[in-house]
Amino acid sequence: MIQGQQPELFKFKTNESQGAVECLGLTFGNDTARRAYFTEKLREKLQDPLFRHVEGFPLGSDEDILALSDPPYYTACPNPFFAEFIKNHAQTYVSENDDYHSTPMTFDLSFGKTDPLYGANSYATKVPHQAIMQAILHYTRPGDVVLDGFAGSGMVGVAAQACAHPSAAFKQTIEEEWNAAGMPAPQWGARRAILNDLSPIAGFLSANYNLPFEVEAFAAEAQRILEETKLELGWMYETLHTDGQTKGQMTYTVWSELFSCPDCGGEIDLFNQALDPKSKRIRDEFVCPHCRAELNRRRLNRSYETCFDPVLAKPIQRLKRRPVLINYVIDRSRLEKLIDEDDLATLHRIETLSPGPRSRHTKCR
Ligand SMILES: C[S@@+](CC[C@H](N)C(=O)[O-])C[C@H]1O[C@@H](n2cnc3c(N)ncnc32)[C@H](O)[C@@H]1O
């Protein structure tokens, strides 16, 4: 569970070197001291069997939960500091003072999926934060607390914070659209977010999207990992250009599904037998290369192969397919070639790699 912090989060800076910090009414010499204090509090709480008995409590050791957490802001389990957070950041509800009024938001919300923040994770059901921002701007005021009990990758938290730092283009678009719709101008400024999700990976993503961190240290570490990965795995993405000398960088490989002919049982490779190279679509009718029978896609039988899955450590059945085409780049030029012997040898080398100490190599029949 993540709790919104100070509204300046979106500047992506930690408090690590900033001296004294205040958190939930306590003052600490620095942020490391804050983390150490609340980590101990969380450690004590994890000893409480009733706490661990909460429905949906993650299966994990105390040490793993503590290592993932950054309490009180993020705990990789139900957040025991939640009540304290509310006490510090919310006011007791008094109906006589309640002047909140908001008309229903009646226009459609949509936003493209091209923002780098949206692309930075592959959580299945994520929503672009700019779309959420519009609902938050409409229904809340700066400083309000927004609760998302089903937060997924934490985009509501990103949106709540981004209300303080919209890009100039986004701000202008929203203000113009709202004006045209006869709505009052949005009140920019951060809201605080409480994010919760049943899934530990969702909580982890939300935390990493929403908690501050050292940009330079992150960039340097990311670059180091990229370089190390390239050294170790870069050969998997290399392909020899058709001149037989230059090495290209693969962008993607096209795989063709394999079927069998319903008349003679011969193998049909859809890419080679049925693809129209001009339209790049599968032809409605084509001929079996073995018995010359007239075929169409509906008449074909699927082919399967049995493989040993080294991760599951058991045999699995999968659709038969074959790599046929490689798209690659040399000096910014996009090129295409049919798969060759070298590429097949690379794929074979990859297949025989072991993903873990316990696993055996992939074998198919
Ligand atoms: C549609 S997704 C939310 C996606 C999110 N808006 C985003 O941008 O990433 C719904 C989430 O609800 C979570 N969920 C389902 N049942 C839940 C429960 N009982 N308590 C908490 N979270 C739950 C799922 O794990 C999932 O992450």
C-alpha cells in the first residue's frame, strides 16, 4: 500500500541528503533514519499473528516484505500506518462545514498510450495517467486525498501528483477543452493518493512510480545494467546482413504457424505456402505443396509439438511454428531478410541455454 507524500514528489528527488525530515508527526535527522525507524515498527507488526491473518496477506517471509517496503509510505503487505496517515492528513468530517459540490463529469475521457510513463511497465490493465488526471481535477481540489483501492500499476497516484506539474501542452489542452465545455478552469496542484492492491507486483510498481528517487543514480545504474545485458545477451539480437559481412541489429522475427494438409497430412508452412507477398495477407485459397489439394485456412489441421519446459520442469504441448523472416537495422536503415542458417544456429544456441540451475534444456518432438 502506498500513501501519498509531500506534493513535490514529481520532481523525482529523494530527501536522502536534505537533512531533517518530518513524517507522520515525527522529525528525523534524515530520510535514512525515517526509513530505519518505520522499518523496525513494521518488523514488530509482522510478529503480530492477527496482522498476518488479514485476508489476502502476501505469502512471503518477514525479511522479504521488509526488503521490498519503504515504510510508512509503501509496505509490501497491508499498511499498518494507514490510520496514522489519515490522522495526519485528513480532517474529521463535520456535515455543517461540508460545502463540497461537483457536477457529474459528462464528457468522455480519452488519452493516447504513447507517454513514456505509460510504456514503462506492462501491467495488463493500466490506464494513461493523463486520462485519470482529468477526473481528479474535476472532482477534487489541491491537497485532497484520493483513494484507489484497486490501484494496479499506481497510475492514480501518478495522476494525483502530476496535477502539480502538468506539461505546458497538456495544461493548455485541458483548459481549452474545459472552457469550450462550459466548465470552470481546473485547480492545478497535487492531491495525495492512497493506493492499494491485492497483488504484490502491483504494489511494487505503484511504489516505484510514486516514491521519489535519485534520478542521476537511477540513470547511471540503468545504463550499467543495459551495457552488462548487451555484453551478455547482445549476440541473440545480431543477424548477418545479406552481404555476408555486416552485422545488423534485429528488431523482430516473424514466425510462421505450421499446419497439416487434411488430404495428405503433409506439413503446410503458412508463410511460404499461403502468404501473398504483395498484400502481406494470407490468400483465401492456396494449394498443398505435397498433394496439390485446393486448401483454405479453415480446412487446415493445426500441428502441435511436445517440448520439455525447463521452468515448469515438465513436458508441455505447443503449436508448431518456424521462424521465417527477420527485420533488422543497420545504420538506421530498416531491412528484411529470410531467415538463414546462421540465424537458425543462433536460435538453437538460445534454446539450449539453461534459465536456471535446476532446469534442463528445451527439447521438442
Ligand atoms: C483494472 S486493474 C487497475 C489498473 C489501474 N487502474 C492501472 O492503471 O494500472 C484492477 C486491479 O484490482 C486488483 N484487485 C482485484 N481484486 C482486488 C481486491 N479484492 N482488493 C484489492 N485489489 C484487487 C487487481 O489486482 C488489479 O490490479
